[in-house]
Amino acid sequence: MSTLRALALALLGAAALAVSVTACSSPVAPTPDAPQYTPASPTTLAGHWIVSDSYNSPDQPFLTFEHDGTWTGSDGCNNATGTWSMDTAGALTTTSGPMTRIYCDGAPLPMYLIDAVSARYDGTNLTLIDHDGKELVSLHHPASTETPVPQGTDNVTGLWTGVENGRQRLLQLQMNDDGTVKGNDGCNDFTSTWRFAEDGSVSFSKLAITSRTCDGVVTWLSGAASAVLDGTTMVIRSQYGAQLGTLTYHGPA
């Protein structure tokens, strides 16, 4: 009997151990997945991005990443430019040129970009991330209905003129239907091209200009990078968004 009793006790112990092991090895109920993000890539980063909110600012805040590794952006009042690069893990490296400090009811997108070290993309939204892993801003591509209608389209092509302050030197800017520009800044002749930017302003390509020297002439028109049209007035801006001067619509060519 003692042998049978010992065998029964052994079998009961093995069964208890099996139950214990089974209980310990039971799978844990899965927890809901957190929102998943894919690191942005040079392909998904390239393009024009805006925020969802609207602001009472002259321009719509934006960031534009070009395929050549350059970027432009605006907080709504101040423009900035620089360079960018990104590795396969989504790590972002940027440089930035000088930027004006005009007070603006906008979104400081250029500053967010400067502070960002990585970016995430979920198929729709681009999120910039800082050194501490904090989300700085979420951006999206503008829909066609979000693209502002260019202002002053009745007065774009034609001759725009102005007079240098304190002098009688005539400034001229000829905007042509074919997208070409020619003009004179009070000293030198120049040529360029123009197009409408996403925010409805006019964007100029780099000017090709003559190299005459004119004493005492402030040649601000040759620094034109963009312009904002308001009826018969054209406000000329530098590449950093600073206002250089204004021209008045003179009429068709």
C-alpha cells in the first residue's frame, strides 16, 4: 500500500506542477496599439506643407522642401530659407539663413524646423520632433481648395514703376505674360522670371543684372525675391521677407 500511496502522491504533484506551469505561461491579453508613425523620408518630406489653423497674417504660414535639398518657409510675416537633409531613420538636419523679426499673428514654422531633429509621417500628416521627442507641429499638404487665389490678377502683367526716395531716378519693372521680367533699378538693367507662389504672392527667380556703378543710388529693386500684389500696388520683398519698397501699376506694356 505504501508503494501505491507514494505513486499516487507523485502523480498528484506532477499534475499540480503542470497546472502551475500552464497558468504561468498563459498569454497576456494584448494592449491596444499606440498610434503608429513611419519615419519621414526625403521622398515624403519634399513638397509644400501648411498647418490646419488659419491666421490673420499677410501670408499663409508654410514650409516647402525642394528635392535639391533647399527649403523655404514663412511664419505668415517673415520668410526664411535654408538647406535640409534626412537619413533613412527620419533624422533631420537643417541650416537656416537670417530671418526678419516682424511681429506676426502666425505660426513659427521656420523656428520649429530649426529646432526639429526628426520627422514622422503617417501617410497624411508630417510631424516635426525636437531633441526631447516632443511634437513641435503637425503639417499637411494643402488641398486645392486651400490654395489662395492670387490677388491683383487684373494688374500683374504690365509696367510697374516707382521713384527712389529723395531722388528722381525712375524704377521700372516689366512683368510679361510669358513669365519673363525685365527692369531697371535706377542704375542697372536686369532680367528674371516670375510665377505665382502657393500663397498667392509673386515669386522671382534670381536676377541677371548688369554691373554699372552709380554713386549714391540705393538699388533695392535688384534685391527682389518676391512681391505681394494689392490692386495697383506691388510690395517688393527680399529673400528673407523684408519689405524693400513699393511700385505702382503704370499700365499694360
